[in-house]
Amino acid sequence: MDAVATGVTLQPRSATQKLEASLAYLQKYDVAILGSGIGGSMLACILAKRGISTLLIEELSHPRFAIGESLIPETGVRLRILAEKHGVPEIGWLGSFHALRDNVSSACGVKRSFAFMYHREGEAHRAEETNQLPTLTPPFGPDSHLFRQDTDAYLASIAVKYGAHFRQQTKVTSVELGEDEVKLNVASGEVIRAAFLIDGGGMRSHISTQLNLRDETPRFRTNTRAIYNHFIDVKPADLLLDGKKVTPSPLGHGTMHHIFDGGWIWIIPFGNHPESTNPLTSVGMMLDRRKYPTPQGTPEDEFRATIARFPTIHRHFADAKPVRPWVGSGRIQYSQKQHIAHRVIQLPHAACFVDPLYSSGMSVLTVAVDLMSEALLGAFKDDDFALERFQRIEDVVNTGFDHYDTIVSRSFDSFASYDLWNAWNRNWAMGNFLGTFGPLANLIRFLGSGDQKFLDATTQPGNIGVLSSHLPEVRAAIDASSNDIGEAVAGRITHKEANQRIFMRLGALKFLPPYMGFGKPEQHAPATFTLPMGARHVAWYRFQGDPKWRDYATFNLMTYAGQVFDFAWRHTGDSIRRASAALRDVIFAANGEWKNTPHALRAHGKYHAAFDDEFTDQNLDAPHAIQHAE
């Protein structure tokens, strides 16, 4: 029987579907993208907006469950940069909580910090063993907790808005790589053709399997497995402190981590602000396979048995109830050196994965999308798809994954004691802080001047990387601290000695402000990133820090203050309009609000002028779509 794949069952194909399949073969897209997750959909938005004929292909259908729900400041800033570069504001909305809540979904949470509570087996948590790194404040923050079934579906639909074709429930069975095109063979029997393929297939990537790219043993030192679910009735972590204030920002307003020897647990609440419509909390446990090599019972049994050993964690889940089937995995790491082939490039998660600690995957992804967009637009403009155009992407992504592997694997080593953990996590915080400030400085310079060169600078060598992997001085300090952790794990020095070495090294670095306490064991959170503290950071780098860091980490404070004022004024206006509209509707049955919707404005030829004019000057030389018919 002639049939078309629909995810689980096969249904007879109608005459219309047969005709569409025939036409699809005659249509040759510029780019086909396998996978409609955040990375694939972002690229589809950008390429379609810039004139590249794009097909986005999804084996399943939206909405769908996914993890990878927490952002970091560096990722949020780079999402905004992508939005400004390519005239796709919706990408930027994902990176900032207020824009996400107002424009995309009230089911997403706010992330004002990373927080960590250290635990000893059989003992209640000690309040002084809590660490925190606050995130950016408005207008560039705070970060977001992405309810992925909403955000992924939204971004895929926005790709269609910008001109991409979107095929859901379309299972690709094999890929044929030719000299001038790529052919995708679909379970229905049709063939889809494209000039270039982007593989966002994740760990089950067709390309990795077909070209035998995977390392037989992952190259990463990190060796972990996962257990995860969504819960309701997970209480705010602040209640575990019994009224003690130990961090600048409430624990419940951010991503919480329970740390213990051999593992960690993430707590990502979606209902942690008054306007949330989502009662769920994402919870996952990562276990070090060196200490927990094999699952013990069902995923739920093992989760319950593990938290029972730590009184405060057990208390955190006293009222919590899972709402989805439990998921347990084997080793989650996979790797490969090669991410590119002739007319093919893989998104990071199709090639490698380390561990969700520190939200590492999303930051690597955003950097890769920035580089890929730039390379692909140039390739189509010049009609040149030489591998050399894409080699830098592979190099930056591999460097980023290897850097994260050092950070994450040494974190698991440091979980052996609070002395080690308290010292080691400052290296991650340093990389996070400086990795954010560079792109943020260029973004603010662009916003103040409108000069495209500041956006272009974000992908130049010395500006592109993850967690400061592009900054040699930062990497050198992290590598030295990694050696100290290694010495302690091997028993050649004590944990206390490693702690002292690391804090002494960090305290002596000339490119870190002393008041942030990177060299102080007793300071469990660096300074916040409010407007006054942001001004202090900029002033320190401008007048007191190492001069070589001045251009990297400073920007015009008046532009920054102006962005803050614009943010406050805009939200004040929104509140007034909503209150006025509600009062009007109490009295009158009819209003003309529909005339100001994007659909109505577009129908009257006003949408572009109202929303998109600010981006038109960036698109005058956008490459034309290449359409082929045979």
C-alpha cells in the first residue's frame, strides 16, 4: 500500500499528498534542516529571512517534550545579537525573561541566578555551604527557564513566518550526498533535494551513523548518566534555609543545583513568578558512572533511594509528584572530531554532548548558529561550498565542548568535598562572567551607534567561544586549577591544599575585580549585575584593570542607562494600556484592537513599516534564493 509516515502509524496517501510528493521532488531547496529544535528552527528563521529557500523537517510533531531548559547570560546576550544581526527579533525574545513572557509563553520561568547547595550523606544542609552566581538584570536579563514544548513550537512557526517550509511527521530514512546536492529519502517514498544539509538530528544523527563519524569511546572525561522528569508541587528551595538569607538573590528565582559526592540534581521551576501559568518544575539527576556505574532498579526507584540519603534534598521533594514517565539513560556522552562534510554541517548536539551541568549545550549551540549563519550566507552569495568555509565552525565547537568537558569533569571530581567544590566552581563563574561581558559590550556599542561592525565583531577570533574558551588568560587559569583538582583526587595534596592554591591563583589575577571575591573562600557569591554594579564593573575595567581588557569588557554607560530607561518606560506603557483596555471593555462591547494585530497590519501593507524597517538596511545585499526545477 502506498503510505506516508506519520510518526507512529502509516496512513493511506491521498491524491493531493501524492501530487505534493511529486512536486517536492521537482523542488530543490537551498537548505534542508533535519530537526526542528531550537537550533534548527533558529537557522531556518535566519536563512529564510535572508532569502535562502529553506525546508525544516521534523520526524515527530509539536508540541513535544524536550530538556535543555535553562539559559545562561552569555547565551541570552548572543540570542539578542543574532536577532539584531538578521532582523529576527523573536530569537532575541527567547534570551530575556520579560520578552519571553510577554511575547512567547507565560509557561516559562525566570532565572535570576545559578545556585548550588552542597550536601553530605546523612546530614542536613549547612546554610554556609551555598554558592550563587546572579545573572544579568533588565534590560538584558534576567535569563529564562524555557518550557521547551512551547518555545520550540513557537520558533518553528516563526520560521514559517519568515518563509521557510515546515514538514512535520516526516521520517527521513537515509541521506545521499552528491557533488552538487543532497537527497533525503523519506519513509513515504518521496525524495527531497537540497543544495545543502544541516543536521540537527541529535544523538541519533543519520549523518554520524552513515559516515561512521562517532568516536567508539567518547573522548570526554565526563562520564555520567541521567534520570529526569517533570514534577508539580516542588517547593521553593528558599524554604529549605528556614528563614536564613545566604545569597543575594532568592534561590527559587533561578536554576537550583543540589550537589553531592558522585552527582547533582537540577531544579528548574517554570512557575517561579506571579504571572506564570505553569505549575511544573523540571528535575533531573546526573550520576557519575565511576561511582554509580549501573542503574539500581527503575529510574524512579533510584531517584527516591538517592535523595533519601540526603535529608535536605529529601525534604525538598516531600510533596513533589512526577507528571511524566520517568526517563533513565546509560552514558550520555558522545563525541566526534568531524562535524562537516561536503555540503553538510552538523549542529553541535548532532556531533557531541557532554553533560547538562552549567547549561553547556545551549551556549555551544548559540555560538555555532551565529557562525553557521555567517558561513552559509557567504557560501550562497559566492556559490562556493568548499569545506574551508566551514572549518572554523568545527574548530570553535570542538574547542567549546573540550573546554566544557574540563569544567564539568572537574566539577564531578570536586563534588568529593566542599573545600574542592567551593574553589573549583569559581573557575566556572569566572568563565561565565568574562564570557558574557565581551559579547554584551559589543551589543551595547551597536545599540548606541547602530554600527553593524560591532555585531560583525562578535564572530571574530578573540570574541567567539563559550565560557571564555576564546580567552587564553582565562583558559590558562582554569587549566592550572584543573591540575590542582587532579592532584587532590590522586591524593598527592589534600583537598584543603588544593582549595588554597586555587583561591590564591584567582585572587592574584589582574583581570578580575577584587571586590567580586574570586579569591575569597568566604564570599559565596560575586557581585550582582544590577545597574549600579554594572557601572562599577565597567569603571573598574576602564580605570583600574589591566588595560588590555579595557576594550573587551567596557562600554558606554549612558547607552546602558538608556536601555534601562527604555525598558522601564515600555513596560510602564504596557501596564497602562492593559488597564485602560480592561476598563474600556467593562463599558463597551466593541473595540478596534484587531486592526493592530500583525495579520491586519500586514494585510494593509503596514506590518513591515511598523516592525521591520529597522532591519532593511542589513538585507539589501541578501543572497537570492536558488530555485531549481527539472
